[in-house]
Amino acid sequence: MGKIRYDTISRIRGKVGQNIVRLREAQNISQTELVAKLNLIGCSADRFAVSSIENNHSCDLNLLADIKTVLSCEWKELLEE
């Protein structure tokens, strides 16, 4: 198995962030509202963490799983290019 190139990881992270924004906005949910909903399910995320994922600065898998739950979407929707 080969190594994954940094630019590939960066591209995927960027698409995940764009997909979160698209899904969130389709449900008329602001970042602040998303954070509140995440907190209600026991996730200690803040707006900075959500913004970091949406803007391709980080990609925490645990937070992604919680965002998936809150947005009621499939992994495919978050990861599709």
C-alpha cells in the first residue's frame, strides 16, 4: 500500500469542509446552531472547531461523526468529491 500524498489529504479535507457547509446551509443551520446541537448530544465542540473543519484547517474524525449525526446524513455525503 502506497503513501497518501499531502495534497490528496488536503483536497479531501477541503471537500469535507465544503460538504459540511452545503449540508448545514441546506438545513438553514448556522455554525453557532450546529455547535449547540453538537453540545446537546454530548460533543464538546466549539465554533472554532467547526470553522476549522469547514475551512480545511483540521479534520477530527470524532467530530465528523458527531456532525454526521446532527446533520442526519450519510458518510458518503460528507466524503463525496
